[in-house]
Amino acid sequence: MASLLRQIVAGPRQKHSETGLDLCYVTDNIIATSGPSSTYPQRAYRNPTDALVRFLDYKHDTEWAIWEFRAEGTGYPDSEVYGRIRHYPWPDHHPPPFALVPHIMASMRDWLKGPDTKPGRVVVVHCKAGKGRSGTAACSYLISEEGWTVEDALFRFTTRRMRSGFGAGVSIPSQLRWIRYVDRWTKHQKLYVERQIEVLEVHAWGLRDGVKVAVEGYIDEGRTIKNFHTFNRYEQIIVDGNKENLTSPTSPTTSASSHLLPISDSKIQAAEIQRTASGSHETGGNAVIFRPAQPIILPTNDISIDLERRNKATYGWTMVTSVAHVWFNTFFEGCGPENHGDATKDGVFEIAWDAMDGIKGSARKGTRALDRLAVVWRTVDRRSSDGKPELPQIITEPKEGEPVPETKAADWKSVQHSNVASVGKDLGLRTESPASVDVSKASSLRSSGSSPQQSEEDHLLGFKTRGPSGEEHVSHDVGGEGQSTVIDPRPDLGMPKVKSPESIADAEESTKMKDVGLGNVASVVGEMQKSRIDDVGDGRTGQELETSREHVPGQILKEHER
């Protein structure tokens, strides 16, 4: 049963030919794997933690350590991996707070290149799927510590982690933007300056009706995404029904052109403009300026603009038809690396709709919410509790031998109860929330019955396993030529035993599956059968996957029934 569950979840991913573990060697000293689990029901369809540990012990003895990036929790206690783990968590489908990057890179470098390093030492990176967050960290290390180009690092991760035809290993636009930030950081003395940022305005071209625009950022060392402000209808200034009449701002000073309303008058007058605006502009949308009534101050350079479009339904329901967001970092957008850390004090970030991040790491965003947006920002001096100005926080990569800060880990048990803000957003019918009825023409939403775990495995399609030299499967031949010996996943203290590939996956769970109960197993299968294959990280549609030669949905079940 456990073997069948893992096949259903894996879909077209290639599993380890003998142990069934979902992992690959990006290089001979970097392993990427999906997040293991020690609890049910996840253990039934993920890498069992003890099986992964046995594999690493057998292949690398004590010369391995884990770097995990799961803000939703690891799914296993540190003790099950001998405490040989480093925690740098951030939310799924998002780039890391850039302040974490120097510490992640330094800790991986010290482990692989420190004075006590031994041959065969490896770094094991994992998030949930071992794709977006793991790929961002792995590629960043190759660029910053091994001298790889951005293109070579991304290509290597894709060829080692993904099956042909299932897209790139790192595919989320904001994560790709961060990898290019890392390249610039590496080329300019690895200097980063953290600053407080004020969002002055958000300009939107071709804005459709019912679009919620929110400003978000990181708190809690990057473990949590906070909504700092959601623009309401009184903060929207419709410039003209013709979207071309709003020119792109070049700086905060030029953005406040003569047609804009003073902040003090904007609430009443903008509401009047919106009431008189014609609905005939829906095809192309409106040119709109969002200007907050109160300052929006974010604690770091990392800024996210989150969009959600809702159409009014009936009986207290609304329909979400668009979901998208984008992350950018003002230190890099202000050319900080190229100016020896002295980034510009203000600026404008601009992006088109098609270049924004989609739902759960995919390219799918629903119907078009706008054509293009620009974010006008400026720095704000930090002040102490007594009101005195503070110097900006300068962050450098710790040198070899220097202590490297580590982030506090998320509760490993919370993986089953994750409630990260943007992770579970999707299209579909939702209930109204009276608390923010003034957001737009439709009320704000909260999910009705949907759960971040409901489609937990949707984006896992297309992965494969690779050995240190790039071979399709990780081999561990210890029994002589032509004989393959694998680690017995059962918790005994004996030597590795020779097992047939067909029996490994079932044997490793045979004693523990009895405790799950047939009812729970049936519910797990039911949830996974409801998972949509159109949430793949590279954005391939369900129709494309159904016609793909690599995978036919339901084929595994049909073969099993035979």
C-alpha cells in the first residue's frame, strides 16, 4: 500500500530504482531531496525520515548535514537526523529574505570547505518538494561559492532534478530574480545593506474591476509573510478610463504629477471619481494610482505586491478569478551592489502581468487582473526607541572560522497545520468577509473549506533522481559486480541486506502501516486523487500532461488493478 501511495504522489517522477527515495545529486557534494516525514499520513507518500537517514549513513557515513527551508515545519524532529541540521525557513513558493542568503551560503561553505572537511562530505538541501526553495539555495551556492554562471547553475539543477518535458527546476519568477540578485551580490564584494522602506504609491495600468492590491513583507526572520496594507476604494485614484494616459513614474518626485489629488482630499474625491467611472472600460481596464492614507513602512528591503481579483456572486459568496504576486528587493533595484552598498534612496519597480508569480509556484494566474504595475518606494531612517536615528544594518558573508547565525526553526509538527498567508491561495468560490468590504467592488475573502494541504503534492510532478555523476539512479553497489545491495529501511542494527527492488518500498512501511487504519489510508488516497496536476511548478496545463508521453494520469492505478 505504501508503495502504491508513493507512486500516485510521484506521478512521472523517477524514483530511486531500489530504495524509492526521491532525491538527486545536483553535484557530487550537493543533494536535493523532497522533505522527509516521520508522521502519518505524510510518511505514507513522502520520503520516510529513517529511510533517508539510512541512505545517507550508508553512502556518506557521518559526512552529511541537512539544510532545511520549510517555514511550515520540517515534519520530523532534529533528533532523528542526529541534530545534524541547519534551519533557514521561509514560506513556500517565495524567494528567501535576502538577509538570510549570506548566512546560508557561509554555513554551506564552512561545512563543505572547512578545515575539518573530509572526502565524500555532502550538503542535503530540502524544502517540501525539493524544487523551488531548494533549487534557489543550491543554485545560489554554485554561483556564490563555486563561481558558476547563473545559466549554468540553473541548467544543472534542472537537468539533475526534473524529467524531460516537465519544465525548469527553479521556475518561479521571483525566485529567479533572487538568483540573479545573488549573482550581482557575488560580483560586488558580497555586501548587503538592510533598510526600512516606505511604499509611496502603486500605479496600475489596465486595472480590471474587483482587484485587491496588498503590500506584504517578511517578519519573524522570514518565517512569516505579513500583510502591511490592503488598499481600499478610498485610496484608489482613477486617472482615466484610457490606460495610456498614466505615464510611467521615474522617481517618487515625478510620480506626484499635477493630476494627482492631495492626500487629505483623496478619500472623498477618489470615491466620487470611482462612482462616476464608466464600466465600459472593463476590456482594457483603467489607469489607477493607489495612494495610502497612512504611510506603509516595511522593515526590510524585501517587498511583495499581492493581487487578487474577485467577482461578486450571491448569497454571501464571491468568485476568485485572479491570483498573482511579485517580490522585489529595493537594495538591488536601487543598484546597491554596483555602488559599494550605497543604494539609491528611492526608486520605482515596474513589472508586467505576464511576468508575475502565479498560484502555488505555477504560471497559472487566472484571468488578467491588470496589464502592468509600478511600485514607487523610498527609504526611511531607522530610529531607536528614544527616537534617535540608527545606522543601516550592514550584512556581510561571515568569513571562514567566524560564527554563522542560524534562524529559529519552525515547529516541526506544524507542517500538518500550516497557515502561511499566500501559500493556499487559489481560484474558486469563497465567502465574503465583512471586515474589509471597502477593499474594492467585491468584498475580501477567506477560503471556504480549502486547505493549504489539499493540493500539497500538486507541484511535485516531473522530478527524477540523479547520482553524483548524473546517472539516472543513485547506485550503491557493495556486493560485487552485478550485485546491487541496498539499505534495509527497517529499524534494525544489522548490516545492509540484499533486497529486491520490488520489495523495498512495501517492506519499509509494513510494520507501521497497520497503525494507520484502512480508513485513514482511504482518505489519503482520496485527497491525492483530488489533487490537480495543473499546479505543476513550471505551469504546464492539465491537458498537456494528459497527452504527455512521460505520464498518463491513472496509469499506475490501472496497472495495479491488473
